[in-house]
Amino acid sequence: MPRHRLSLFLIGALVGCGGSAGGGEGESEGESEAEAEAEAEAEGEGACEEGTNQACGSGPKDGPCRHGIQTCTGITWGPCEGEVLPEAEACDNVDNDCDDTTDNGDNACGGVCTLSNAMGAPCDGPDADLCTDDVYECSGLNTTSCSSGTANQEACNAADDDCDGNTDEALTRACSTTCGGGVETCTLGTWVNCTAPLPDLEVCDNVDNDCNGTTDEGTNDCGGACPLSNVIGAPCDGNDGDACPDDTYECASLNTTRCSSGTTNNEACDSMDNDCDGTTDEGSNICGGACPLSDPPGSLCEGPDGDLCVDDVYGCAGLNSTVCGTGATNTESCNQLDDDCDGTTDECCGTWTTTNVNGAPSERAYHPAVWTGSEMIVWGGGAWCDNTGGQYNPGSDSWIDTTLVPETPTARWGHTAVWTGTEMIIWGGDDCSQRLGDGSRYNPVTGVWTVMNSTGAPPVRHNHTAVWTGTEMIVWGGWDNTELYTGGRYDPVADGWTDTATLGAPAAREYHTAVWTGSEMIVWAGRGVTGLLQTGARYNTTTNTWTSTALLGAPDTRYHHRAVWTGSEMIVWGGTDDSIRFGTGGRYNPATNTWGTPTAVLGAPEGRYRPTAVWTGSEMVVWGGYGDGGFLGTGGRYDPAANTWCELAAMDAPSLREGHSAVWTGAQMIVWGGVDWSTWFLTGSRWTP
């Protein structure tokens, strides 16, 4: 049995027999063998107790070495058995010589084993290169390792410094020129291909191409490389308060120019553009000029406004001139004042003279009147219906009755009357029970009535119009249970009728107006089948045709208005649309089929319907009617040439009324009759401009 196994066996036997390798009963655990031996000697050297054991041997007890065991036979200790003694150290990972060191010996590292590498032999250590420039060194008693030397870094030297089989591989370094930095590469031991930018010829690109610290320098007149936008020394207008090119261009930098700041040329009042801004003699006066103003703006003056009153003000008419403004025209009023400052008081008002009532016809309204050249004839109308009339002579301020004979027309209202030059023709109307379609001619000199031929006459009607052409009477429109668009032409010489054309005729209507131009009859506005109208047409007796009047610029729809013919224009004014009483009007030119400038509103009479209107040869005179406040006793005269109105006098004027008649004698307007719905009048007045 091997030595170490025998030792273990003996120790186990001692334990199993109740013995102890370290001593007898009473010894504390952990008592050393030396203490046990000393105790035994004290009990009697050489004597032992049968069957007991004790350690024996003189060798060390370290590592695998062990003392032996002696057994007491009788009183004598037996031989020392199982002792393990030190041996020569061997390369077996065991402490053979029990010196507490395993496998120690005399090799170069102090071990017993053969070293795998000779100490000092070259090798490649873990130093980031592949070069065998390191040496083996002891890493234990029986092991070696390659030392960690300094890593050989690849250098730009055409050599394989790191022993990896490549020369100067992947070597770069920073490089620079005066233009900046870059990177260069090592090739065959030489640094080449630096990527830093190189100086170049300076050009105009806002880059320092030659890397001298200055951008775009060159040889232009300012020391730059760019073309200059302006020639140095060329004339220009500098920042000097004027617009004159009396300054010069100079360098502002290497490649830019600027206009020098010269002396400012101030504007003067000399009809010259001193500051070269395109405007002459501008400055700081109140109108923006440089010259003294002859009339301060805001001072009073008399402007071109239709009056002579110094109630307008001067205003700027340019930088250095003023003009009297056009203010509101002061129209003359009938107030015993010189409203228009012309030195005359109430000059446009005229005067009224009451007509004689002695011998006058009975009171009436809605009657027609004609002027014969020496007399005014009124006939029909009445408080209800009448077939009487009167002839008024303004020269003698006297009346005579029209004759009442069997040939006298039946009583009526809503009829028409025209003067032929020798006779008054009465036609149509309403006898207060039915519409009529007959008429008669009256000779005021003889007092003879002549019944008109009714064959071919238009159908019965009232509220129609009638005009005298010089040879014929034309009646048109009106009402008979509906509005009408038919008419007829009556020739008093032939005592016969001819129908007016219906093809192209205006829409049916009543309460319209009609005037004769000398070649055409113009009808306009009125009340139609579906409502009020704004349309009209011209009727040509030669061709028996109708031509519509223009709508563009026409006055608003209306009826119960009035119209006069001036010789070149039809003027319409007044009327109502059942909501507004109009104080406006229009002027129609048949030659151009256009509506011209509307009648003026400034100074116009109060809006009204059913006034009377006459043409004096230069003015339209309107009077009476019904306005927003009721019946009116005022009027005005309209001058189309000046487009102005003038008020008529109120003193001695007829009382408020409508439904009256008016004629122009050539020197006076005679107003007569009418109603204010409480009184039917037989009074009147003559108005003299």
C-alpha cells in the first residue's frame, strides 16, 4: 500500500478504537501531538498502556509528509508505522519535499519542470504590433510569457514598422497652406497629396482666392477685382437734399461706388427746377410752392358760382397760385333781399296781378285752357262736370262767356283742348257717368261751335293727351276701363280722322305727357296697365311710325308730371310715384335720343304733382300742384341754358291749389281755376317776369 494511504488507515483505526492520535480522555479538542507526547513522558518514560497508540516519526508534517503511529503492546511501544518522509521534488504539481512549495527546483525560473520557452528568447508580445522584438520571461516557477514591449507604430519611412506585412499603410496627417487646412497621405515613405486649398488668382466671387486675407482685390479703379457699376468721377445725384446730378461717383470699397454728397440746390421762385425733382418752384408756402401767394387761401372772394356774392374763398390752384372757389350759388328768393348780390332785389320773382272775377266762368278744376294770341279760353271741367267756358282778355282784364248752343259739346272733364290758330278743338273726356269720344271746334271770334266728325275717331277715353301739329290734332293714350295705347289724327280742314300706328307704339298709359317738336310727338311716362312707367316714344306723322325714347339717364318712373318743348329738348319735371312727390326732372334730346343733364335740384321748387308748366321761350315756369304738405301756391322758373332755378314771388299769387290751368301769352303766365278740395276756384292771376 502506498505510504500516504497507510497513514490514513492507521489514523482511522485509532479513531475507531476509541483512541486518539492526539491523546487520551480529557484532552481538549485540538490538543497538539507534541502536548500529548509531553504528557505521556510525564506519566513515565517508556511505559505505555496496552492497546494505546501514539504518533511517531521525526519528519515534517507539511504537504504530503505525515508522522507514523506506534501501538502499545504490553507496556512497550511498537515500531513507528505509516510515516511519510520528504522526497526529491518532481514536476507533478505535488510538494514532494514538503517545503510548502510545489514543483520548485532549479530551472531558470526556480521550478523543477522544463520551461517551454527559453528565457530571453525573442517573441511578439501583446503590444499592438506584430514584431518579435519582445523576450520571454518567467510568469511562474515553471511557466514563461512574452513580455509587453513598446508597440511599434507605423511611420512614414517606407518600412513595415508594425510588422503586419504592409508598408506605410493608412497613414494620414493634417496639412495646411495659407488658404486653409487639409489632409495628406504617406506613400513610399513620403507625405504626398495634401488636400488643403492652394492660393489662386483673385477673381470677383466674394472669396479670398489668393488667400492673402483680402477678398476680391484687384486692379479696378478702386483696387478690386469686380467691374464697377459706376465710373469713378461720373456725375450723379448724391444724398444732398436735391435731385440734381451735380455730384460724382467715388469708391465706397474695393468693388463698390457711391455718389458723393455735394451741396444741396434749394428750390427758388424762378420758374426753374432748381432741385431737379421734376417740379418747378415748389416750396413751403401754404400751397406747397416757393413763391409768395397773391391771395391767401381761405380769404373771401366771388367765385364762378352763379351769383355775385363775395362768400366764396380762395383755394390753391397750383403750387404758387390761388383761385376763387366755386361755392354754392345764392339763388334769388322773393324776400326783398338781394340774395345773389347783383344789386337788384327779387329780380327773378316777377309780380302777380289778380284776374277780374266779374264775368268769369263758374268755379272749376281739371279743365283745359288755350291761348289764342290775345285771349285765354277755358272750357269744361267744373266742380263736377260743366259745358261752359270763358274767354279772358288780359289786356282789358275782362271775361266773356263762350257760347252755349246745341253744337256746344256735352259737359265733361278729363278732356283735351288745342288751339289751331283760329279755333279751339275740344275732344274726349268724361261726362261724370261715362267716357266720351266726341268733340267740337270753337271759333272765339264768331262764337260758333262746329261738331266734329266722329267717323274713324279713336274709341272713347279721358286722361289722354292732345297736341297740335300745325295742321292736325293728335290724341293718344288715356283710359276707358283700362289704359290705352291707341290714338288718332284729326284734320279740321277735312273734318276727318286717321288712326295712329299701334305697331311699335308705347305701352298703354294715362296721366302721361305729350309735346310736339315740329316733326314728332313725344309721349313719356304715366301710369300703365301694370304700374308706373319710365318709358316713352316719338311718333312721326310723316311715316306713321314710333321710335322708343332712351331709358339710360331717364328720370324715375312717375305720373301727373308736366312737360314742355324748348325748341330742341323736352323738359319733364315733377310728378309722383305715389310715394315721392318729385322735385326733379330730365331733359330729352330727340335728335340724339339721349337724356342730358338732369334739371338742377338746387333752388328747385318743392316736389309736387299736378302743377302747371309753361314755356316762355327761354324758361320753363311751374306753379301750384300738390306736395308733401298739401296744396301749393308756390312756383319756380327754370333756365335750361344755365340749369338754374329761380323762385316765383308769393305776394299776390293765387291761393294754394291744383287742377288749375295755365297759359303763356308771350309776356305773362295766366293761372286760373283749380281746387283745394274745400274750395273750387274761379279766381286767377297773371304772372309777369
